[in-house]
Amino acid sequence: MSIQMGFQSDDFGLATWRAVFAEFIATALFVLIGTGAVVSARSALEGGNSASFIVAVALAHGLAIALLVAATAKISGGHINPAVTFAAAMTGKIKISTGALYVAAQLAGAIVGSLILKTIIAGPMEGNLGAHALNVYNGSGGLLSSDVGDGTGAGLLVEGALTFVLVFVVFATAMDPKGLAHLAPFAIGMAVLVDHLIGIPLTGASMNPARSLGPAVAANFWTDHWVYWLGPLIGAGIAALVYEFVFMERDEPTRSEPIATPEPSPSPSPTPAE
């Protein structure tokens, strides 16, 4: 593992800026779709089946990230998440300079996506525009008011654990040369989906500081916002280090090669001189 700084002029070429723009667009679309699903599902299912709300929001986030990772993987790597970029930079998978540009683009894209949602959604439906809050779910038919957040320690642990799952899957499929890269978008989408099924009743299931920042800016809602930065960054960092040192660096056969004990070699015979 070697961290790369990458602040040379060659590191800011056209390919880098194309990748940065792809991260901006993909994150804007992801936040627009994800927060839009929260607002629409909450309105449609108000007083209805609480399980339907969780499933609808989880599907929207999981399918959106799968589609957008597939669309941008060959351009930028399909990070769409500052926590993923942080994990990639700290393990040398991406240069620090490029990672900083990625994060800036992701945050800007998230804010733009939320502002677009605020523009197109009718005022009475806005609520907090899908901003995250702790213990947001009352278990009996809908969301609690966003100003009741508590349990920051538990929220930090939840966000860290959920992000660990996501980043571990990212490294195993998209960043490991032995990984099943062609399945990475699907696997990453499924990780986001199942994390939402667990995390929506607890923290809203962010795993992504950009996803939390966009609606927080648009709705001016900042309660416990720091949890949605620190938790994902800790979880992503731990997942990256675990995969890098326990799995990525092993000197072992690839998955397509059988693991077998080599047969003993016969004694070497003299080689005739050429």
C-alpha cells in the first residue's frame, strides 16, 4: 500500500476533470433520486404501511447507486460517496489530489441534487427533503419529527457498521484485481439496499456524507449532522484497511486457480552447456 499525493501538472489532465464531472453528475442524480423517494414515499404512505416506506426508500437508493456505478465505473470508478473516495485514497487506489477533487464534486453535486428536488417538490410535501436524523422512525406508521434525534453514540456505531459493509463490498468487487468487477454495480447496489433495510429506522442509513449534506443544506437541517460524517469515514477507513491487509495483499492463487499442494520435484539433472 502506497499513498499517492499526485499534485503534479500531469495529474490535472482532461481525463481527471472528466472523472470529476462524472462524480458531480452521478452524486447529484443519486441524491435527487434518493431524497425524492423519501419525500414521495412519505407523502404517499402517510398513515399507511410503515414497511412499505422502508422498502420503497431502500429500493430507490440501492437501484439508483447500482445504475450510476455502472454508468460511471469506466470514467471515474463510480465512487459517488466521499467515504468511498476517502477509503480509496488512504489505501493508494486513487491519488490524494484526485480524491480531493472527487469529494468536492460529490458534495457540490449533492447540494445541486437537493436544490433541484426543492424546486420541483410542492412546498407542503418538502418536509426536511430527506435529510437524515437519528431514530427517525416511530415503528407505527411513519417518520418522527426530525428534531427528536438522540442517541448519537449508537448512531455513530450504526453509520460506521453500515459503511463498513458498503466499503468492504466495494473493495472486494471493484478494487480487488481478483474481484468480480462485472458484478460490482449490482453488489454495491445490493449492499446499499440491505443497509437501508436495517438503518432507516435507526439513522436513516446514510453511509455517505454527500447524501446527508445535500438535503441538510437545502432544508437547513443540521441536527447531529456530524454523525453522518464521522461514522461513515470511520467505517470506510476500517473496512479499507481490513480488506487491504487481510485479503488484498495475500500472495495466493487467483480464484480461477485451484489451491493444491505441489508435488515434490525430481532431483535436478545436470544441464548440458550451450
